[in-house]
Amino acid sequence: MAFIALQDVSTAYDGVPMLRNIDLTVARGELVCLLGPNGAGKTTTFRAITGLVRPTTGTVRLMDQDIARTGTEKVASLGVGLVPEARRLFPKLTVRENLQLGYEAVGADLPFEEGLE
């Protein structure tokens, strides 16, 4: 079972197509990075995963649960969130400490420790 799976996901802003038929699978414990130039759809992909943008087609699944039409609050309670680049929430904390705050907010332990200092 995939941790996160997007299947045939398309999105639009005010009727203008953005993502077109995206397929992405991330296994539990896998680290994935989306790379591309401005306007390639990286942020829109994350917004579709977090529920900030509703897919016009396709499914977004988290641990085999369809979350494409789930409210952002519910998605966040499942431990999924977006921290945009250059927006250091707590600049005096380490990466690990920043992540730990998010996990503690949903009553979970940080699932990994290595390489976060």
C-alpha cells in the first residue's frame, strides 16, 4: 500500500488547467523531492495533496483513504501539511525541532531521527 498516491489528478485555477493527469506514488518512509522550474506545478501538486486545491479529475489517497474531497483540517489531522520554501516558521529551532512540533500537534512521534539537525 502506498503512503500517498495520486492517480490521474488534474487541477485548474478559475477554469484554467494547471496539472494534467498526474500520477505519483510515495511509499511509507520514502523521501521524494519534486523538482522543476517556476510554474511546473510543484506547489499545485502539494496543494492538491493537502486539500487546498480540489482535483478536477483523479484521486488523492493517503494510506489507501481517498482524501481528494476531504477538508484541509481533516488532511492536516492525518499528519499532512505544506511548509512553503523560505517561510521558516521557527527560525531559532532546528529542522528536527520544527518537524517535532507538527507531529506533536497531531499526537504522534517523529518517525525518523537521523540527519535532521
